[in-house]
Amino acid sequence: MARNLPVKKNLPKGRRFLRRLHPAVLFCVCLYFGWHTFEGRHGIIALTHYEKRIEVLADKAKALRDERLALEGKVALLDRHGIDPDYLDELARKRLGLLRSDELIVKLPALPEGNP
């Protein structure tokens, strides 16, 4: 059973003030750390924002990785030891706009994003 400690009433005024100040300071310190646990820069709420940002950046990294792999494939076709003649012909025609007299170029409109 908890027993109450006797409060000394004959303490000097300064000591009584300090005795009452300790719980208030402790409460303020707990309030400060409790607030920053949830609302601070590295608190629980900020953690959810960081997790969302990680997901966005991971998706962006995957898209960049896929683009890099596609570019590496195109560069491999342009290898100086064995260039692919069909790919070279396609690049030259696309860049220079060249065609033979018996060929016809039909340009199709670009598809909107997300459509196959």
C-alpha cells in the first residue's frame, strides 16, 4: 500500500517553490519528447511520408533501370565488331529520311501513354 510522505511545511520559500517546480519541468520534458515522437522531423507521421516517398522513388528507379536496359540493347546492336545491318539501315532511314524509289513510308500517329 502506498503511504504518503509527510510534507514539511517549515521549508524555506525557495525550497517549496523548487519542490513544486520539479513535476512541472518533468511534465514539460515529457510533453516535448512526446510531441516530437509523433510530429517531429523523424516522428511517426514523418515515417509514413518517408515510406510513400520510398515507393515513388523505387518506381522511378525501376523505370530508369528498364530504360537503361533498352538502351544497352540498342548499343549492343551497334557493336563495332559486328553491327547489325538491319538496325543500321533502320537508323539511317529514320535519321536521314532516306528511302528507295520502290518504297513508301507511312507514319502512324503516336499512341497515348498507357495504351498498348
